[in-house]
Amino acid sequence: MSTASMQLAAASGLLSMGLFLVAVVLIALLAAGAWMTSRERDTQVRPTPEEQPKPPPGGPVRELRESREPDEVPHDGGSLTPYQLTNMQTKPGTSTDRPRWSKGSSGSFGGGGLGAH
């Protein structure tokens, strides 16, 4: 064996040992993290049944379905910047029908459907 090949083998051995040590350190860090997490989970105090949330006195809250319409954009003759359009309010809509997608459409842009025909 020549001295060049021996030096290459020695460098390769050092690299292998270095990678092995990095792997051992990473495994040790992961194990320590898992141990700390399980330790913290065991020390948490669980709420008693009296501390559990209760429904409101009037009973459960029901879902309200309504269509909303935006207020009109103010027209003062000039162009508006986005900063002038903040806090736009909505009001209950006049229609009671829920908006639906067009028949045969995918429901979203680029959704992969056939689209409206």
C-alpha cells in the first residue's frame, strides 16, 4: 500500500467516525426530547368534572344561516385606494336562497372539473 492510499483510508475512517458521532448525538437529543415531553405530560393536572365547560343557561347555541350582502362602495367621484376601503360592513341579504355553484362546474377555479356547459 502506498502512503497516498493510506492517507485516503485514514481520512475516510475519520469521516466515518465523525458521521457516527453526529448520529449518536442526534439520537441522544431526540431521546432527551421525548423523555422531557413525557415527563411534562405526566405532571399536567387534569381538570375536575366541576371545572369542565358547561352549556349556556339558554341551551346550546344554534347555527344561524343567512346570506350577507356588502354595503355599497362610497362613490365620491375620485378613485379610492385600498386604505380608504377598510372596515366595509355587510348587511343581511334580501334573498333567503343559499348561493350554489353552477350545475356542472367544479366549484373552484382550477378544480379540475368539466366546468359549466
